[in-house]
Amino acid sequence: MDARTSAPATCRDEVLAMGDEVVRTFLYVRDAFVRLDPAPLEDAGRLARLLHQQEQALIHRMIKAPGEAGSLDEEAIFVPMHLERVADNIELLGAAVGRMIREGILFTDRASGEVRRLFGTILELLEGLRDALRTGNRTLVRYVQDAGRSCEAQANEFALFHEQRLIEGVCQPKASSVYLAMLDHLRGIEWHARQVAEKLGAGS
């Protein structure tokens, strides 16, 4: 098997690996939030750094030899870029969770439940994206697109609920800043994951 034949499979395998690692990184951050335990954040940071390195190396190869994208569509270069941006937002989310734990910042039961719901929704979305990357299944691609839009609407609704809690004096300012940061980073994860699905859908 010559280099031209093996290169497409190598690029695709690396994109698939990134999809797997994004899910694992997110799980570590979720576990840290749920357990109020900073230990999983170290593993999340390690995987996030690996994802950044993989994206840079893969983009370099794809730009140097664009034909090596193989079965990926002509805009495939944007897939690892958006996966890397997903990792960026997961890393920032982890930093917010770390601050919450480190400073003993308490959310209201309502706010904590909202973040947990978004964690669950985003996890399902990322798992769907991982499987869509692996299989190219158009139903999964549409699921990620639809779930992403629903997740965005849900996060926006929670932001309005949070605003009302601030008005009522239920939420403390320090908790508010961390909560809103988490919402922003969760939205960022969703948006970039949906962009990957858009690219997959355009190429199908």
C-alpha cells in the first residue's frame, strides 16, 4: 500500500480519534461538576492538549497535501478545526467548574439542575456526532443538527430563568458569573459540534 493510498485512511482515523477524545474530555468535566471533585479536570486538560496537537498536525498535513482528505468532503479541513474549538470550549468549561469547586461557589438547586440538564443534552449531542463521524449516517447527522438547535434554545431559556433569579436576589453575583460562563461554554460546544454536522450533511 503506497502513501497515497494509506494517507486518506490515516486522516480519517485521526478525525475519528478526535471525535472519541472530545466525548471523553467532556465526560471528565461533567464528572468534576457532578461530584464537585477537581481530580477529573486534570485528565480533561491532558486530553484537551492532545486534541490541540492533533488538530494542528492534521491541518498541516491536509493543507500540504489536500488530496489526502480521502473520503472526507472538500471542506473536510473545517471538521478538525471545529472539533478543536469544541475542545477549547470544554477546556474553558472545565476552568469554570474548577473555579466553582476551588472557591466553594454554590449554585441554587434550580441552577445546578439546569447545568446538569445541559451537560446531559450536550453529552448526547457529542456522542451522536462521534457516531456520525464514524458511520456517516445521515439520520445521526440530522439528529446532531436538530439537537444542537434545541440545546441552544434550552440554554437561552435557562439564561432568562437566571436573570429572573438575579432580579429576585436568589443568586449571588459570584455564582452568577460562573453560571453564565458555563452557559456560554456549553453553547460554544454545541455550536461548533453543529458546524461539524453541517459539514457532514453538506458532503452527503
